[in-house]
Amino acid sequence: MKEAYLVDYARSAFTRAHPRKPEVDDWADTRGDALLAKVIDALLERTGLDPQAVEDLSAGCALPVKEQWSFGGRYPLWLSQRLGPHGRACASRQIDQQCGSGLAALRSAAREIQAGAAEVAMAGGFENMTRVPMGPTLFKEGVLTTPGTLQNAPWLELGVALNMGLTAERLAESAGIARNEMDAFALESHQRAARADAEGYFEGERLALANSAGETIARDANIRPDTSAERLAGLDPVFLEGGRVTAGNSSPLTSGAAATLLMSAAAIERHAARPLARIVAFADVGVAPESMGAGAAAAAQQALAQAGLCPEQIDAWEINEAFAAVPLHAMRQLGLDPAKVNVWGGALALGHPLGATGIRLAGTLPRILAQHGGRYGCATACVGGGQGIAVILERL
């Protein structure tokens, strides 16, 4: 099997999404696939790569319905000013693995290279959660449905499995994670993200892009540097009366896009590229749907086993903060040092544009490793429906 390398990564600014108040979302007038195309163009421009060299494009999207249906990944490719005119023969696909869609797209691109089927590939992800809202609205509209036979399946608590907030409540209860722990973790996420932003650490990945109104969007909108423990403690539970999960310790609705460029060793030499990291291992696992948040730890454990590594050898962790309960559970399961987890903040502060998040997790990881002089990093995420997905990277 050939080696696959992550050569570059970029993302849009992540904005606050709101289906009923589109005016708060700077990307409200921009389709998700069009936003991904903008990121692809910017990435190709700064690398100087001939677009005709790109042989494969995988695009992740957790809700590939309505305008986020992309005709097998063709729309982002055709909307790209650089890739579209020159890469018409480029293979493409759109991947739905819910919150793991971005990592699944990265895995798909990496495996094309590892199998020798491609030398240069791109993986991206997008979600506009203002224009295409989350599941409950789509179920009411009849856009999403569930098989009748599953609605009464004795082994499946479908009402919990379909409500991510209830799965977070279930995970927090079973793991003994208290409300104040989750609030404290959320506060730390905002503080870390605010500090990283102020110190310029996101500038190497976050692009200044124009929306359809011609406005340049360059800042992440979800970071709250002025939040406090008292403010978080004052929020009511959202999903369960007397519960622990609040809007403050859950990731906000977010719009955004991200993309990566991957190459084989031969392509790196041919294009004189400087890779960020080598892809060491990918892992997918299934877990109980009603406790889907446990998937992040389970996938990380499997990826470590594949790589022959132990948690102590991982210098930086990116564990998706869909809910604060998820990284807290993973940290307990794996015995992790909190100082190595989400050191630039996570989705609680930056936001969670579902299909793009996995790309952000994996893309920011080698940049953190470079800052701290680390060797190995692991990015992992829980996945709606009861899964987990993880990747291990080695900084070069």
C-alpha cells in the first residue's frame, strides 16, 4: 500500500446559522456547495497546483438534501472557477456519514492514493445550516423519513437515537459527567479559541472569502471570549427537563466549508510540494445509537490499535465537541491529558458545520503539532446513528 500525505488545508470562516433568522448568518445567501468551491479555488491558488493534476474529489455533507444534493459531488467541482473548467474528467463523490462526513471524505481520498488509483486528490466538506436546517424540520417537511418497521423495533430507542441532544444526555448520565464539568469544558473551549484567534493561529487555515452579497467574511462568529461560568450555569437544559445538556455546552448551528489537498510520495516530488503530515491510520466503529457520543473514544481506540500506538504517544488530540460530554467521555476512556486536547478550542466555540467539521479536525491537527513540536496527532468524532470515525496523522 502506498503512503498518502496531507499537503494543505483551508477553510472558510465559520458563521452562526439560524434557519428562522438568516440575517445573523453571513453565509445565508451562499449555497454550501458554492462555498466549498470558493475554498477549493483558494487552496489551489495558494499551492500553485495545476488544477488538471487533481484526479479525485470527495465531498462530505451530513444533510445532502434540497440544495445540498450535489449530483455525486459534481456541483462543487463545476462551481469551482479553477477545478471546474480544467478538472471535468476528475472523479467525484458526495459522502454522508453524518458528523463524520468530512473525515469520511478525507478517508476516501486517502484510500484512492493508498490503493494507487490516484496521485493527487482533494477532500472537502460543507454545510449551510441556515439554508438546509437540521433533522427535526426536515422530518416535519417529509424530506427525511424513517422506516415504519424501525419505529417499533424493541432493540432500538429511535426517539433517542434521532435526537442528538438526548444521546448526549444519555452519555453524560452513563459516564457520570456532571453539568458543571460540561460547562467548565465549554468555557475553556471558548477561552482557548479566543486566545488562538487573538494570537493568529487560525490565519494559516481560515480564508477571507466573499459571500454572494460581495461582503468579505473573515472571522469566526461563534467564539464568545466574554462568556463566563456564571453565564453558562444560568442556561436551562434544552433537551430534557432537569437535564445537563444546554445550548452553552452544545455546539451551535453553523455554516462553513473546508478542504484538503492530498498527494502520494511521487506526486509530492513531482510538484515540489511540502506535506503537512502522513496519514497513519483510519478507523470506523459502530456503537449503540442511543449513546452515539461514545463513538469518538471507540474509534480512537481502534485507530491506535491499527497504528500500534498508545494514547501516551499522541501529542495532540482533536476530539469533536458536538457536545461537551463527548470529549469529556473520551478523555476518561483514554486517560488523556486535558492540555493535549483541543488546544485551540473546539466546536463548542468555533462551531460545527456538520460536513466540514472532520476536515477542520484533521486539517488543524498538523498545524498544532508543528506549533508544539509533536509527532503524532489523532482527530476523532462521534457520528449520529451510533458510529465513530478517527484518523491518526504523523507530522513531517
